[in-house]
Amino acid sequence: MANHKSALKRIRSNEAKRLRNRYQHRTTRNAIKKLRDMTSKSDAEKLFPSVVSMVDKLAKNNIIHANKAANLKSSLAKHVASL
């Protein structure tokens, strides 16, 4: 157990950040799955910018690696273009 006030605060803040990161990551993964399952090109093109924005925010906050974000965006763009 932590012995200092600052260590206790760090534990609390780490847990809050972990939960926020999990929520954002899970929401983005669900949006990606939804985009990949779409068969209508017009619907996919409407959803694509918001999904890319979500992926960029995850990369900016180091929840996912920048290269992974680039790979995701590229594969999603190819998918939308192929519809």
C-alpha cells in the first residue's frame, strides 16, 4: 500500500485515466467494426471522418501507437473506396 499522499493521489488518477482510456478505445473499436460491416458506400463515407477522428485522438493521447493509427486509417479508407 502507498505510504505518501502523492502516491495515493497517483493511484486514484491512474485508475481514472485507465477507465477513460478503456472507454475511448472500446468505443473506437466498435465504430471501426460498424464501419467494416457496412455495405452502403454513402453511409460508410458519412461515418468514415468521425472514425478517423476517433483514431487520431487515440494516437494523440498515446492510447494506441501512431503507426497503428495510420495503418487503421489506411485500411478503412481502402475498405470505403472498395464499396
